[in-house]
Amino acid sequence: MAAGGGIGTVVLIGLFLLLGGSPSDIGQFLGSDQGQEQSQGEITGGDSSDEFAHCRTAEDGNKYDDCRVMYAAQSVDQVWETLLPREASLQYTKPGLVIFHDSTQSGCGIASGATGPFYCPTDQTAYFDTAFFSQLHQFGAEDAPLAQMYIVAHEFGHHIQQLEGTLGLSNYNEPGEDSNAVKIELQADCYAGIWAHHADDGADALLDPITDQQARSAIDAARAVGDDNIQERSGGQVRPDQWTHGSSEQRAQAFLSGYQSGNMASCDFLGRGVYSS
Ligand SMILES: [Zn+2]
């Protein structure tokens, strides 16, 4: 596959926009209809794929970033399989999971490592280049295990929105602190918090109870990928009218809100009022 494919052709919804990139560089965001036409049968879960053959034990999950992503994905699946029917009366279907290096072809176009983690609604798949994790340092956060898992849970949060039929409301071409783009991103952070709240529930939980320090590392990661922090660190001005993901404070608060409550109603930034908890 040729590297250096135009990022402009990639249609995705990510963790943050690239340094120096403007929302229009990311391209037009596809509505949720395309995703719904996709056959579920074409989507393979991470656990059935050969690329994760070396991930056999919890120890592997603690040792290798890609295994950690796989286990995080399984843990997030586990939480939403229970929660989504209960609180939103929706059936949960697992998204696809792809870990790539350098570049990959996604249902939303060619993605490079510089794209950052993203969710593609067209093929209902979350894409991760684990090299991205080392960039957390660049933004002032620690590359801690729970920080990595927060990123996985955030992208899966977009999958929940896809299932809810709300993901298509996001449009990076219409940024701003009160924009739908920001609301959708903050809700994905809040959904990640919900996962963290429930990740150690039950006897079959994949995660040990989360310590305060681990929770703090996830909150720090949410803060690090705030638009104001990224604008500042990339030498630009803080421009709330250009925000697509929310400020550091908003993102940290959104994660915390889901983490403390553990329910979807606390993440209802779109004001839908449809959740029971
Ligand atoms: Zn996102």
C-alpha cells in the first residue's frame, strides 16, 4: 500500500485533530446512513483475528500495547453489552478493531499513523496506531495503561453514537465550543468514563479495580487532547470558535461525569432525554 495517501480523503471521527490541521483537512464527515447499510457480516471482532494471536494472557495485555488495546476493546464490549440495552433500549453490536502501523486502508479512506486513533462509521470499525500512544507525552500526559484504554473507550464511544444514530450530527466543518462536533466528542469522553466506572464490575471483569492514580492518568489524557491545549502547544492561539473536541477542562469533566455516575443520562450532552438509569 502506498504511504503518504492524502489525509484529506480520510473521513473519520478521531480523538483530536492533527496539529496544524484545520477541520476541513479531515474532509466531509459521513452521515450515519452509510454505516447502517454496511453488512454486519463483514466486520470481524479483534479477538478472532490473527494479528492478536500473541495476546493470550492478562500478562500480555500488561506487556504489549496492541494486546492492551485488544483487552480494552473486550472490556468495553462487555460493559456496553449490558448497559446499552438497559439504558438506551438498543442492542449492542461489537465494532471492528484494527491496529495498524504506518498506514491502512479503512472504510473511510487511507489512514496514516499521523491520523491518530479514529472510528470509521462506514465500516463500523475503530482504528489504532499504537505509536500514537507515545505522543501523549507531547501533549503533557503520561502514556499510562489506563490512558491508553481511555482512548480505546473513547473511539468505542463513537460506535455507541453510531448505534444511537447520533454520530452523523457531528461535523468538523462546523466547529465551535457549542457545536455538535464538540458535544459528540465530549459525549464520547463521557462514555469512556462510563466504561471506566463499570470496567471492574462482576466476577468476569477483565480489569482489576481502578485505582485513583489510574483514573487520574485517564483524566490527564482527556485533558491533554483538549483543543485549547493542542492549539497552545502547536504554537497557535486559543480559538474556541475552531474547537471540534472541546477544551481540556470540558474533556476532563466529561470523562469524570461518566466515571462518577456510570450512567448514560449523565452524558446526555445532546439533550435527548431518552435514557433510563
Ligand atoms: Zn472522538
